[in-house]
Amino acid sequence: MHPVLEAVSHVLPMSYAVDGMNEVLTHTDLTAAFLQDTAIVTGTALLVLTLGAATLKRRTA
């Protein structure tokens, strides 16, 4: 893979979601890699939701 694309893929949460699913398929027990991937995906989702909520205009009646 091109080095620039590889660097971008390390930042995107989809890479961690795929890695986490691969951990589930290959291991029957809970692994540290799975927990790390899950934490990164969950943290990214919470960050996006928080930023979205912070940027919405509030309507008051």
C-alpha cells in the first residue's frame, strides 16, 4: 500500500473495527487487542456525537 494511504488508514476508526472483528473470528477469549480496538471505535463514536451535539443550534420556544 502507498505510505500515505497506509498512514491515513492507521487513523481511521474503520481499520480498528475490522481488526476487532478479526480478533473475534480468530480468538475465543477476550484479548487486549480486541479491547483496544473496541475502545478506539467507542471513543471515536462518542467524540463525533459530542462534536455534533456541540455544533447544533439550540431552538428555544
